[in-house]
Amino acid sequence: MSLQTKLFINGKFIDSKEGSTIKVLNPHDDSQITEVSEAKAPDIDDAVAAAKKAFPAWRDTQAAERGRLLLKLADLIEEKADELAEIESLDTGHPIRDTTGLDVPRTAFTYRYFGGMADKLQGSVIPVEPGFLNYVTREPVGVVGQITPWNFPLMFTSWKMGPALAAGNTVVLKPAQVTPLTALKIAELMAEVGFPPGVVNIVPASGRTAGQHLAEHQDVQKIAFTGSTDVGRSIVQASSTNLKRVQLELGGKGANIVFDDAFLPAAINGSAFAIFHNQGQACIAGSRLLLHERIADEFLDGFLALAKSIKLGNPLDPETEMGPLTSAKQQKAVLTYCDIAQQEGGEILTGGEPPETPELSKGYYVKPTVAKAQPQDRVCQEEVFGPFVSVTTFSSEEEAIDLANSTEYGLGGGLWTRDLSRAHKVAGRMRSGMVWINCYKRVNPGSPFGGVGSSGYGREMGFEAMHEYTDAKSVWVNVDAKLPPFYKR
Ligand code: NAP
Ligand code: MG
């Protein structure tokens, strides 16, 4: 395993100007893995300047060639899959079975999708008045700042950089401080496949200072952010300096509705995946279970048994099904919500504490937690972002829809039923960017991803993402160049 620990600016790995560093910790045992250079404002300025300089040539590179580099990158990620999976597991605490089976392959899959997309983004011709031709092209935005969180640090490089680069933009990406390692590794692979210097710059840094500086930067034309709703708000304010475009993928409080006609074994299994996969650290986690009162007891019997059986352990052990939370801060946040749930009258049905296992005592572990709660409780309204699911019952379809729509968020939600018309009716009425019927948390690079309300705006993935990273340019042609278009002289 070889790690990259320096800033990647203008095609080179370099130290930060002031020499500051960030300690990178292993969430399994709180030990230090390494330290990486920390970008400050002057380094961000250099990264933006490199991206600005690289932009004209990258924009004018044939789209198929931009795509070819992304396709090569996808292949190289697959070649280096084991190494990438190991680094991601060490840095984030994701079980190796997940990084090997999901994070790494999905990252390759997404870069490949956008590599294929690069030369398929087409303009259009609009049927306007006779004598005129109007065509519309899609132009890259320019220098794009991208700020990513710590929950899927590797995969999010592909969600963010895949479409941006395919469309001809250049990038300055700031990964989360707690998990910078795989983004830097991707920089190494990008250099290896031949992305020109400056096209991609990766700068681990503090969000509050350097991230803010990137969001305010006059030479950045767009900022794409994934993270908390509060920081999303400050990004919008920072963006006003030069009215840069903003794309926000923020928090969620996914409603997962189980109707009384659901096929329960599948609903139980899928609902556990919805909340416990990735230790619940997913903006689309199914963190609110809404159960029809007629099946609530039977569902909970199976669901609690499954939650209790999930194997916690060292992320590098292939048997491990759930690792630690990614930071001590997040572990503390989740345990605090367990207390809040009880203070507000909720009942913890299982979990609510770190595991007793001595080998895990230094890590940031929390047991899979299920709590009964009321819809207006904080744990049903605020994003916990951990292996914590609230359980509420309902008695009618209308009530289920009202409950599902009762938070400020609107990212993803799901429902389990065998009634075809109910499935589509309820899906249509959920205030949510994504809905899963008889499944949960399905994602594909072809399908738009994003939310409404406090979950942000804009869409990642698919053609929608290519539109997010381009501006429409409308070109008018007077077909008869000798015809005076207005004054009859
Ligand atoms: P966060 O503060 O929103 O962090 C996300 C990214 O934004 C990080 O790279 C962070 O940098 C950066 N950042 C922070 N403040 C910034 C600012 N003023 N300007 C520009 N960038 C800034 O999220 P968090 O504190 O890590 O997690 C808190 C909560 O956010 C979680 O509990 C969860 O509810 C939510 N969250 C949601 C998602 C999602 O997928 N939608 C992902 C992660 C977290 P640093 O490296 O300095 O932190
Ligand atoms: Mg770490």
C-alpha cells in the first residue's frame, strides 16, 4: 500500500506553502495512519490559478479524448482495486467487504459512465422564425470548486469529477480533512493516465478557512458541495461574491414506509441495509422507519434480530459487516442523539451504546440502534448520520404520507408494498428527490441524484449532471447574410 500525502497542484505533489499538516486517524483504534499537507488560502489560490490556466486547452480538447482519459482512469482504478479498498477502509472504517464490493467498483463504474458520456452531450437546433438558424451548445462552466464530505470520500470523487471533467471543466477538489487519502490516490492515478497538469487539483484543507476561501474565490465559476445543510447555507452566501453557480447535496432524513401488505422478509432485510450500511453515514439513509401498526410488532421482531446479529469489527476483517463511525466527533454526535431520544421519551429497543468487545474499545464504534420515537422528536427531525433508526407507527396511507413529508429534508425515501397503485400513488406524493419502491438506496450513474427542500438543489449523475456542469449557449444566425434584419433601408 503506498499513500500520497501532499497537495496535488498543477500536476505535482507538493508541500503546502506554510508547511502545515493534518493528522489522518484510523477510526478502528484511533491510531495515526499518516499526516497529509494542509492547504491554506495561498495554496488554494495556486490550485485555482493552475485550474484557470489549464481550462482553455482542456475545454478545447476533443470530447472523445477527455472521455478516453476517464475510461483509462476507470480501468486503472480496477487494476488497483485492492489497494484503494484497503486505503478507504483504513481511513473511513468502511468494512473491507463494502469497499471491495461497493465503494471501489462503483467509483470505477461512475468514472466509466462519464467517460462514455463525454462525447455524447449534444446541443440542439431550435425551430425559430424563417430566415434564421438558432442552435444551442453546452459550454463548460470553467474552474469548478468541489467540496466533499467524509462518508464516501473515494466514490464522491467520481460523482463530482466525472461529469465536471467530461464536460470540459477544470477542478479544484477539497476532500474532508478526516478522510483525504483516497482522493490523493486518485490524483496519482489521474497523473498516471495522463490528465494534463492543472486540470485536476486536490487540496486537503480545513473547510471553515480554506474551503470558505474556495467558495468565495473570484476565479471559481461554480461550487459543488456535499455535506451538512448549515455549511450548504454558508456556501450559498460565499458564492455571492461573483455569483458563481452552486450545486448542493445536503442532508436527509429518509422516510422508509412499510405498509401492512409488504413482503416482510424483504422489507426487513432492505430496511436494515437502508440504515446500517456504511454505519448509517449516508445522506440517503432510511433513518425513519414508518411502520403500519398492523405489522409493526412482526416487523420489529425480525428487524431487531437482524440488527443485533450484524457483525461489528475491524474494517480490514473480511467477516466484518459494520465498522466504526468515521470520526470520534461523529461517534459522540450519534451517542448524544441516543441520549436525546430517551430524554424526549423515546425508548431504545437495541443498541444506543458502543460495543463491549475489548478489541473495539479504542475505535469509534456504535452498535446498531433502533429507537421508538414520536414524529416531532429531534431524532425524527434532525439528521443523526449514524447507525440509528427511529421507529414510528401509522394507521393509514394518508398518515404515512404526511409523516414522510414532515421534515425539512427531501432527499430519498422508500416504501414497501405489494399494491401496485398504492406504490405509485405514494411515490408521487413523497416530497423527495428519490423514491425506492420495495428496495432502498439504489443508485446508478445514469439516474439523477439529489434532493429538494433542506436537502439542497441540483442533480448529480446522468445527463442532468452534464447540464449542471455546462451553460447553454444560444447562437443566432441570419441565414441570408445580405438581408438587413431590422431597418428597411
Ligand atoms: P460538513 O461540515 O458539512 O463537511 C463537509 C465538507 O465541507 C468538508 O469537506 C468540510 O471541511 C467542508 N466545510 C466545512 N465548513 C465549510 C465552510 N464554511 N466552507 C466550505 N467548506 C466547508 O459536515 P461534517 O461536519 O463533516 O458533518 C456534519 C453533519 O453533516 C453530519 O452529521 C451529517 O448530518 C451531515 N453530512 C451530510 C453528508 C451528505 O452526504 N449529505 C455528508 C457528510 C455529513 P472539513 O474537512 O474541515 O470538515
Ligand atoms: Mg481517517
